[in-house]
Amino acid sequence: MSQLGCVSVDLDSLSHYCHIQGLSPDILSDHARALVATKAIPRLCELFSHLNLAATFFVVGRDIELPHMSAALAKANEQGIELANHSYSHHYSMSSWRTEAIIEDITRAQNEIEKISHLRPKGFRAPGYTVSASMVAAIESLKFEYASSTFPAVPYYLAKASVMGILRALRRPSKAMLDSPAVLLAPTRAYRPSHENPYQKGSARYLELPISVTPFSRLPVIGTFVSMMPEPVVTMSIHALKNEPLFNFEWHAIDVLDVTDGIPEILARQQRDLLIPAAKKIARFKKILTQLRDAREWVTLATAAQALKISVPFHG
Ligand SMILES: [Zn+2]
């Protein structure tokens, strides 16, 4: 089997970033609320079409109600982009809910996404990448073929803990939730999660496709990292993945937006990747993907899960 690559994009709208940064979503104009649909999705579709790559979008069910979102997603799906489930509410505390409540939320998103793609989504990504035993039970009972929530990145974990601490000290608490440190030792390649500890190998019926981090140092090779780090660091980190069966390259819609698109300054000052011009970020993505295009077969995550499950058999 050839090595696989997949770009998966979390389409979280700007209100979710306000929640993370301890800001009120009321700072967003209608124009800003619609930016993922009106600017980010068209830019992503153009890039993937130019490079002739398949990709996966993780859709937040509630965001489908935003103006222009449904049409933008339908167009992306026509282009061959997979639409997968990123929950309905994108509630950061979802992993602490009972299984029944998680099932209800995710099912609502399944129904909304299916109305657009005419296909039941096969994949799920947890809000804030935080998974629990009750969430494993929900994903399994909804018969997902794969999930892609495990993000075993050490610097990401430390940065999140420190930002949350600072916002708490400023009495402007973040709605984000810090995961169990067990995630830091989670497998970095496709595995079946344990029902008790989703960050250990076990016998779940679905496959977990962890978001790519470099071996050993566990640097997060994701869109924000690639757009913000000095180019030699990015090149080295991507080179470190050369033997990985899957490069699960995770982006966010805001990776192709910037403050000049009409994002409030107060949000951009805290979410600093929004200060980098979108054209510059897109040029860097294009360069990297052009270099990697022939080294791997670029597929949707659903296709990757199908191919990789042969190497991770189910012993239920
Ligand atoms: Zn998200």
C-alpha cells in the first residue's frame, strides 16, 4: 500500500474562537459570522481543486444554519470533498456528558449533514479534540467507521493549559476544556481505542486516526503550526513524517482567513495566526502540498480509514 495523506479541515465558525478566547460572540458582525462560508470554504475548494486533492471537511452541525453555509458545503461536496461530523453544538465539555446526551448531539449533526451530502457521515472529530469513555461508546453506537480526535501534541497541550490559566487569572475564563494528560502518551498511528481509555489501544469497532505529530518530539504538524513557524522548522517537521503510513494534516477554516477579511481586531490580537495574511498562508500550504503530492496518495479520511483498517484488525 502506498503512503497516504489527507488534509482535514475543521470548519469551526468564528464564534467558537470567541468562546476559546473568553470573548463574547456578540463582537461578531453578520459578515464575520458568515466568513467561513463566504471566504474560507471557497478558498479551500479552489486550493484543493488546483492541486487535484481529495480532502475532508469536519462540519459543525449548528453552523449549517449560518448564511451561505449550506450552499458552500454542497458545492464542496460536489467537488469530491468528504463531509464528516464535528458535533452539532461544538460544546467543549461534550466529553464529560453522558453517552445518551452525546449521541443526541452527534445524531442531530448527522441528520443536518446528510441533508446536504445525501450520505450518512462516516467520520467524527470531537470538539476541542477531547475524548472520553462515554464518547467512545457514543461513536461506536452511531456506527462511525472512524474518528479523528486524538491529538497527542506536547506543545499544544502546554500552550492550551497556559492560555486557559492566563484567561482564568484575567477573570475571563475560556470555554475550552483541558484534556487528560493521558493524551500525551496516546498512539500516533491508526488504532482501535480502548473502551475505558480512548487514548490507549483496545477493541472499539471504529478506527481512530490521530492528528499527525512528529515522532518522539510530538510537534503538532497542523495548519496553524505550518503557517506560523519559521519555514526550516516546518520543513524539518514534515520530513520527520516521511515514514508514517498516514499524514493526517489537520487545518482549520481560519487558517485561510485573516483580519482584513473583516474579523474583529480584538479577536485577531488573541488568535494571532489571523494577523498573518491569508494569501501568505495559502501560498505556504500550496508549496508544501505541491512538494508532497507525488510522495503520497492524497485521499479523504474515510478512504484512509478503509485502507488502514486492514492493518489494524478488529478482535471483538
Ligand atoms: Zn472544532
